Amino acid sequence: MTAYIAYARKVFLGRSAYRFDHLMSILSVVLQFFIFCEIYRALYGGAEQIDGITMSMVTTNFVLSLGLGTIFSPDDYFLPNKIWDGSISTELLRPISFKGRMIAENVGDSAFNLIFKFIPVLIVALLTTGVEPPADIPCLLLFILSAVLGYGVLWSISFAIQMTSFWLINIWSLVTIKNVFVNVLSGSMIPLWFMPEWMQGVLDFTPFASIYFTPVQIYLGQLSYGEIAAKCAIQLVWIVLIYLIGEILWRKGQRKLIVQGG
């Protein structure tokens, strides 16, 4: 466990060294937030709500989704880069779990983003827009739990896609497709409230809605405790299912490993 903490700490401190890049990242997220809000403010045309969805709910969705998006930062090229440069051959000989190291470094990166990106962006949003507070304390705590599970879903998807690099070598196209699906179907770009009812029903049972939209719904108090339990169970099922797919690919991929470079 000490080794994994050291890897997480190394990534956290490494990110701290690039201050200009960090400031530009904050500016980028803030600009994205204001652009999305202005677009929807124009679409609302001064109306207080559309189909029961208020502008403050939309704003809150963007703040939380973009905020969580800055925290949820799995490195989709962690394994591919090591296959490309040939270092995977030595990485697999280390006396620690390669997958454990992946998680540890992602956690270190996420911790940095939480403190130095999400919190500053949240402060800007609270001072400039009408972000709704959590429905109550239990909803806030359940939101945090669901957000952690959402991170698990996104990490599992990234893990499974990375494992295909044993066969594909270059997984840029798969990563791009994954990012498009996550951005559009998770509710971060288009709140799922505006999707047709039949599509909402379908998306509720996909891994994408579990990443951002489920935590947002819990935060706003839109779900009963029974519904929250069901949604969290769906998140857990997707984490286990997608991770198992990645694990199968991991085991098969090691037997098919082709090292380039190194």
C-alpha cells in the first residue's frame, strides 16, 4: 500500500510543478461553463423553466458535470504509451500490481484536480451564477458516494479500452469515440432531462448516465432513497461488468504482447 501512495503522491506533486498549465486548465473549464450557460440562457429566452426544468437546475448540472469531469481524469494512454516505447516489458516485472499503479496514479491526478481545479471553478460558479444547493445533507453525502461510483464506471471504461492496445497498438479512435459517448450521453454536455422519455429510459441502464447524471439527480433531490439505491446498484454492476471485460483482455493481452521500441 505504501508504494501505491508514493505513486499517487508523485503524480500529485508532479502536476503542481506546471503552474501555468494549471491556470490555463482552470480558465478553460470556466470558459466552457460560461459558454454552455449562455447558450442555454439564450434557448430559455427569459423563461423561468421549460418542462419543469429551471435554468438554475441546468446551471447546477453544468457546474457539477464539468467539475466532476475535471476530477475524473483517467489516463487513457497509460498502457498504450508503455507498449509503444517498450517499457511495458520491465513494468510487468515490477513487484507491484500494474493495475494498482494505474489506479494510484489516477487517484493522485484526481486529488490534484479536486483541490486546484474543481474547487476554484465551483467558487467562480457560486459567485457568478445561480447554482442550487444540495437538497439536504443526506443527498450531499449520497451525491459524494455516487460520484465516487461514477468515477469507478469511467475508470473501468478507460481500463477496458486501454487493454485493446495489446491488439490495436493505436487506440486513438476508440478513445475519441469513448469521449464522444461520455460527453453526449452522460448529461455533461446536454442534460438528459431534455432527451426524449424513451431515450432517458434507455440511457438510465447504460454506463454513461451513471457517470455524471446520476450524481447530479441525487444532489438535486430528484430521486427517492429507493431510486438512489437502484441507481447506485446499476453503477456497481457496470463497474464490475466492464472491469471483468478489461481483466479478460488484460490476461489474454499479456500472452499476445508485442513490444515496440525499448
